[in-house]
Amino acid sequence: METAAGSSSFPTEPVSSFIRRVSVSTEKSEEKSAFIFPTTHWTTLLQPINQRTEQAQAALNKLFEIYHRPILNYVHTLVRHPQHAEDIAQDFITKLLAREDLANTDRAKGRFRGYLCTSIKHFVISHYAAEDAKKRKVLNIASSLDSLVAEPGHSDDAEKEFTRQWWRATIDEGVRRLRAEWEAAGKVALFEDLEPLLWNKKDGTSINGIALKHQMTPNAVSLRKMRLLERFREILLTVIGETVGSPAEVQEEIRQLLQNP
């Protein structure tokens, strides 16, 4: 996966394995108050559009920006004609952001990922139902939605892939925010050398090599690596927190991912 900076930083190991490895101490982090559930999680942004603040609208737009790729790819798996997917996905996002009834979403369910998964399926079906009705009216023939929408048996695989891509987007956003912090501190060069250690990449990166390059001791580099990983865990929890309705659902989202390798 390409990061915002344009470098390929995504772990080569399976997403579930990576989350299992980096989230070992997430509950401990919460106990130490290292993780604070974000006040801008998605269920707080669901005011009717005419009551939505600029900050809420910007935050909601940002969520769709982060997860645009999983949404688009999911639409691709649900339609038989891929050339339609981009237009349908963009139409879905545009209409959803403008909907007055977005504020009526069941907040008890709380998960942005689950809400989108269901909404996208309904949107695609409705889209083709409307197209089908137009064809029958104009051509006076019966056409089948089956020729336009992917097979029902394909749905489970599509949802699993949507979940995997959702998590890739989540991790990528975590890396983007982490890098931004190091850039702001003027330490991006050190970050770029330490980052491969997060992914366990075997590209020749070593503690001693980084220490020599940055005129640090190996112990100091090891400490920076540990702090980098801890901070990444905190950021990852925050990114996840923005897409659920309560702190308890953060760990539940992680558990669901570990069941969907």
C-alpha cells in the first residue's frame, strides 16, 4: 500500500497477523490512559446536513477520504460491469453525505464499517432496480437484475475482502498520522529508517546501522523503536475509535478482524 508520502510502507505479513502483533498491549494502553476515545467518532457527526458544523462535515468528509478505496473496491465486487463502479461509488458517497436521514442511523449498532457495508449493498440493488425499471418501460421487456448485480453467493467473499481492505486503509491512515508527527518534530529521516522495523521487513535495516547513520547509540535507537511502536498503537486505536460508537467496540473491531484473516 502506498502511504500519503508515496512510499510503500504496508506490512508484507497478513493484516490480521500484523494487528495481532501490534495490538498485544492495546488493552494495557487503555488502562494507562494512553488511549483516549476520540470525541469525533462517526456517530457524533450524524447531525442533519442543515445542522452540521463545518468541523463535523470536514471530519465526515475525511472518513470517506480514508475509506474511499475499500468502498470503491467493494462496489466493484457487487457489479458485473466494473466501468460502472467508480460512478456508483461516488454517487453513493455524495448522496449519503447530503442525506437528511443520516442522523437517524441506529447509533446503538455504532460501526461505520458495518453501516457502510449494508448501505452499499442496498444502494447498488436500488441503483440497478431503477435502471431495470427504465428498461422495462422503454423497451417493454423484462430484464433481469441478475445480469447486472454480482451473484448472491459472491456476497460473503466480497464482505470479507471489504473488511480486509478496510483494515489496510485503517493501518495506512495510522502510518500517515504517525509520519506527520515525526515530520512536525523535524525527525522524518529517522522515522523513515525506523519504520521498516515496525513491519518486520528484512531489507537490511538494523539497529546498529541506524545508530551509526544518525550518530546515536544502539540502545537509544531501540528505545525510539519501542516508543514508535507504542505511539503507533495509540494512533491506530484512535483511528479505529473514529469509526465505532463506543470504546468497547474498539476491541470488538480488532477481535472481528482477527477472525477474518
